[in-house]
Amino acid sequence: MTYQCFIYDKNCFFSQGIVTLTLRLFARETLSGCAASNDYSQMVAQIRDNSSNEHHLWLLCDLDSLPRERFQALHLMRGFCQHRNKKLIILLGEHNMPLFITLYSLLPNAHWLHKKESVEYARLFFQELLHKRHNGNCFSHSLTKYTRNRLQNRTDDAISGNEWWLMEEIIKGKTLSQISCEVNVDVRRLSYIKRHLMKRLNIRNNIDLFAAIKGIIP
């Protein structure tokens, strides 16, 4: 069985580091190709390519490199990681951590790597991924630690799917009234979601909310 890797990340330096790590990892395996690109259409082509099941395909996707409407992009990936020989690895930045639980609920079959993981922990992550032939997820050390701390401290900082969707609409410059008309949802419901999000993020005004959204959804 051969392996192929495709890395989608607009940070070419990070991509090159992953390529180097991957080449070392597969020293004793058959690696037929390892490509990196910042072109979203190329990643979509990889997701939709069902021409061959004779090789294992690892698709590494940086969350921040996805188009603005990420919900749609993530739903496109759901079917990909359900294939036996295909593995989806989501690359998360530090500011994405509040989204982790929501992302996991959207992509329960994906694997998760924190982009600021040390080289040693990243290497261990890929080794575990290589030997995990069937069911089960791989989580990098920092994500495991983050989740454990949240459970121990019983913090409630995870952003829900509805809150994330509303953030994407707000950052487009839309008012709650406009969003309400477009999706046929009561504006009072949208206002409640917004207030709940502001309380969760400890934000008191719209200016700070917009700044926080820009930090979570660059």
C-alpha cells in the first residue's frame, strides 16, 4: 500500500516543515507523493477525487487558510474522512482553540494537530496516525491538554455552531435584521445568540465583538 500527502496551507514555511517531517516519517513506507498548495481549488479536487482507492491519502488542511465561509468548506470535508483509506488532519492555530469542540462535532472522524506543537510532539502525532489503520482519532498533545483542562475546570468557552455561523455573517458587514430576512430566522433569536456569544467572550460592545471575531476568523 502506498501513501500520498496533500497539505493545504497559505503559510508556505509551515507547509515545508510538514513536508520535511512527513518525508522522514515515511522513510520505511512507500510514499508516492507529498504536495503542498495554497490553492483551495486544488484541495477541493483532492477531496472529490475518487479515481483510486489503492493508496492512503492524508489531507492536511489549515483552518485559517479556508475561504471566509468555512462552514460550507468543512461540510465538504465530512464525506472525505469517512473513507477507509483517507485521513483528514485539521491544522489549528492558537486562536482556533475555542472552536475546537464545535469543529470536532462537525468532523468527528478527522484528526487534529495544533500548529504550535513542538517538533517532537508533532512527530509523535504523525507516528500515531501512521499506525492507526482503522477507527479512532489522533489529537496532538496540546489539544489533548486543552480539552482535559476544560473538563477539569468545567469552563464553557466553546463556541457553538450557531454562534460561529452568526459570526461569519456579522463579519461580512450584515446587520441582524438583514441576516434575519435572508435566512428567515426571528431577529430576536439572532439577538439572543449574539448576546450569549458576547457574554461567553466577556465582551460588552459591538466594536470589541468585531475585533474578537476578526481574531477567531481572520
